[in-house]
Amino acid sequence: MRQLNTITDAIFDAVADHTRPLLTYYDDATGERTELSGATLGNWAAKTANYLVDEIGVVEGDIVAVDLPEHWQTAGILLGAFWAGADVHLDTDDDTPLVVFTSRDRLDDHPDADEVVVASLDAFALPLRDLPPGVGDYGSVVRVHGDQFSSRRPTPAALEGDPTAAVLDAARAAAQRDGIGPGARVVSTRPWHTAGRVVDHLLAPFVVGGSLVQITAATPERVSALAAVEKATLILS
């Protein structure tokens, strides 16, 4: 197997057809349904990585904190941070990050952060207005960056100090436990709020060549109905 520098390299290497849906996000409370192909999610991840490297100055091993709920923007940010060679942290109390990605309602949780970027969590990544001075809007700051990215070198740490190889092994083991294989269409309501949950609930389907339908704020009956619409092969909750 050829060397894969980052988690994101491994994910997009596993994608058989980049034109097909890789991540579909539903928020049943707002009616949002956003579908991203491998190519589109890759573009958002690349823009994020380019922003982190070229504008913020992230180098391999710098801590990037992601304090966001399940959303397609969160996935793009996570994959972009991995691609940039960052040490991604979900627990923002551990260390002082170089940059924090968060939501408007969580801004007060990061008063001491040097760089704060707010994700609108809008279906179309529309910009937020009236943010405090010095706080960036995710959609605005990354749009100007290129939608192609190549990782520079192997990363020393990928997820809260765990190296890329260990994270990938854990994600593949989680996929095996859940019966996820290449081509699987997985419907999930499971959270991503910790490093372990990101590995098991977000990365696992991707690293084995599956796709994910992430659903929030839906009843079990609604999840089953959406799974039928999405032609899912597996429901995980």
C-alpha cells in the first residue's frame, strides 16, 4: 500500500467515484438537506487546508480546535485541518489552539483564542453578519482559497495527539465492527462531539469507501423513512 500522508488523503483515496454522494446531511428541524459528492467535499476540505496553511500559518502538529456540531461544514473543516497537517482537537480545554472553529452561540467559550472562525452552519454556507471584530466567517474566509490541496509530508499528530496511522487503524476497526464495507450507504444519527466519536461515526464509513447520510433532529420513524429514500444499506443510531 502506498504511503498516505494524512487521514484526508486516505479518505479520498478510498473514494471509488468522486462524482457520487459522499456525505448527505439532513437537519429535520430546519428542513435542510445538503448533499456533497466526493469532489465537492474535497473542494471544501482543500479550501480549508489552504486557508489554514497560507493564511493562518499552520504547520505540521499545530493544534486546530473544532468546536462544532454535526454538519457538512464541520466535516469539511475536519478534513481540511487533517489535510493541513494539524493536530485536531475536539476537546478545546486541553491546550491552547492556533485557531478555533466554532459556532456563533459558542463564541463565549473561546475568549482567549487568538484566531476564531465561526461556521454559519447554513445549508449554502451563507456568511454571518455582525460578528465581533477579529472573528472570521468560515464561508467568507475559505472561499477565496484554492479548491485543490496536496499534503506536504507525513503528519506527526492527527487527532488529539494520535498519529495518522493509529487513527486510520481505529476507523477501519470501527467500520468492521459496524459491518461497513466499500460502497455501503450508511445512515447515522450518531454524534461527533469527541475524538472517539469522530473516528467511529464520521471517519469510519469514509476510510473503507462508504458514504454517510448524517441526520439530526429526526424521530426514529423519520430516520427509517429517510433511509429508504437514500437507499441506505445500514442504519446506525
